[in-house]
Amino acid sequence: MIAVDWGTSSARAYRLAPTGAVLARREGAGGILRVPEGGFPAALTEMVGDWLAEGENRVLLSGMVGSRQGWQEAPYLACPAGLDALAGAVVPVPFANAVVRLVPGLSAEDASGIPEVMRGEEVQVFGSLADEAEDALICLPGSHAKWVRVVGGRIAGFTTSMTGEAFAALSGHTILGRMMTGPVEVGPAFESGVARSAEGGGLLHHLFGTRALGLFGRLAPEDAASYLSGLLIGHDVAAAMSEPALVRLVGSGPLMALYGRAITLKGGEAVAGDPDAAARGLALIGERTEWM
């Protein structure tokens, strides 16, 4: 089948063998925000039309393509939820050239009853599990980082942190950004930020400390971005990992190393997952899907 992880800003398409092995892959900037109203059938054809012409006739979609801003809204499925539940709740999407199904996102509530939602991360979570019945704590770093608890092979609940987006806003649109000249990287400044996150005073107080340290020459401009990143990620990790634990990281890019180091500094163990977790997760759901 064809599997498409279709997000807000980009899309990844995979051509899968019956075993789930990736035969071919494509990635581009054709996220849902770039698709005009009514343009999703044409966008899918442009993305994988040659694969369809060669005989593929099943397409499984996941991600923001199933949101209100996407092709067709797929209602959230409440946690706890496993592979069978997701496969049983796929939504048919009208398309002339193939049978298209859309994987729903998941919803949950935090300890105070505040709603949580995800679209697309659920397939990455299931694709990252070594055993379909295992327990795991999984982190998906990003603009909106997800921390997911898996119990007995089902997603029991999750939390979302706007860590990456907060860093972008603070470094790009506040006075903190004016003192930053260097890139974010793992090193002493990042580790100092993580260490500071464990101290009293709270995040908002710690954020102003970033500026004050710079004013008094105790934080160099080339280190300020790394320190701020360590501060934010440190607070995120501390909130999600209440005690040292093994955390499976799922994703790609520089955030993987940053989260991995912060988890280690907080006493946990970070293990990088399969970068093609979305393809594997979609394959597992596709095996259980009723296509007729």
C-alpha cells in the first residue's frame, strides 16, 4: 500500500511492500497549509500518481490531513487506544484512483481534566514499539513536544508541551533574542540551562535570569541560545519524567540530541527510535484495516 504522513508543513509518502518494508519514500514541503480548498485529490495525485499508475490501489493517510483544516475531518478516538481500535476507526475518503482511508487522531485528558489531542504522532508511537504489547514512555520532540505513555501496547495517555514553539517565540520576538549570536548545541551552556531548570523559582523567573546573566557577563552571547534551550527542555523533561526512566525518542533532527542529553542529565536513559516509525506504524494499522 501507500502510506502518507501528511502534516501541517510537510508530507512524507512511503510505498510499502506486503511485509511493511519501505520500497520507496518521498518527502516534501507540501503540507496541508499549501493545499488550496478542494485541492487534496490533486495534491495526492501529484505526490504519488506514478505509484498509483503502477498498480497501487490502497492509500492510508495520517496526520493533520485529518483535521478540520485538512482533506476530511476524522473524529478523535479517545484513549486508551491500540492498533485495532485505530484500524477500526479509519475514515473512508472519496478518491477516484484508489481506496483511501484516514487514520483518526487521539484525544486524552490530563490529571486536571484538560483535553489533549494528537494527529500523526500516534502512528509514530506504534511504529516505534519493539513489542506490540509492551509498556513504554515515548517522547516526540518538536514545536509541540509529545510525551506518551504506552501500557500493554495501547496509548494510555499523553501530554503536550509547546517547548519548541516557546523557544522560537522567545528567541525571535523578545529581548532575550537580542543577546543571542550562536546556534543551539549540546555543550556546557545547554547543560547549565538544564541544571538551572531543577532549581527553585519557576520557569518565568528562570527566563529573565537568562537576560540578567548576560548583562553581568556570566553568559556569553554565543552561548545564550543553548542556555535558553536547555532551560526550556529541562523544564519539559522534569515535568514529564517524574522519576528516572527509559525514554524512547522518536523523530529526527537536532532536537533528538538535545532531549537525549537533558533526559540523561535528569537521571534517565534516552534511546533513539526508528526514523521511519511513521511508515511502520501505518503498515501495522493497514494490516488491520478493512479496505472493502
